[in-house]
Amino acid sequence: MNISHPDVDAYLAQFPEPVQARLAAMRRTIRKAAPKAEECISYRMPAYRLQGMLVYFAAFKNHVGFYPTASGIRAFKKALAGYKQATGSVQFPLDRPLPLGLVGRIVRHRVRENLAKD
């Protein structure tokens, strides 16, 4: 959808229940992996900041997009091999289970990267 939302709850609420459940699972996983990160909306999608941007996610017609930046994709290239990818993103199809364990590992990796910048 191409609508701006004030917060993540409003973003999630626009989708049908099955998609909301997937997005809520992504949200929980990210928050658990990065409990000190600030949740926000950036580029019209849920995003998390901790000494810089960590990750973003968004729903699309046939997939959930996950945006852990180029370094997050590079670091987990082999684990993400079964998914469509771009430089800083990966697509998790709606007809397959979300790889939440992998998402958590990628988020923790991004936290370590951001914290090491200081």
C-alpha cells in the first residue's frame, strides 16, 4: 500500500489478518533481537534504529520484504539463498513460513555492526 502511517500499529492494521499475523511475528522477532532499538516508520514502513538504522520490513502482495541493509544480506548470503534478494533486501513469500530464527540472527548481527561504529 502507498499510504503513510503514523506508527507501526497503524501500518499493521491496514492488512488482512493473516498478513497482520506475519508482520506481528516479524515485529516481535526484531524487538526481541534488538530490545533497545527505537521503533519508527521510515520510508513508509516499520523500521528500527539503534545508533543508526538497523532494519526495515514491509508487506507486499505476495511477500514480506525484509531490509537489513547490504551488510546484513552479505553476511547471511548462504542462509538467504532460497529467497529472492537484492543488495539490501530479501523477500519472504507469503505462502512459506517466515524464517524468524534467521531474521533474529540477522538483526543481532546488525545491532553488533551499529554498536561497533563508535
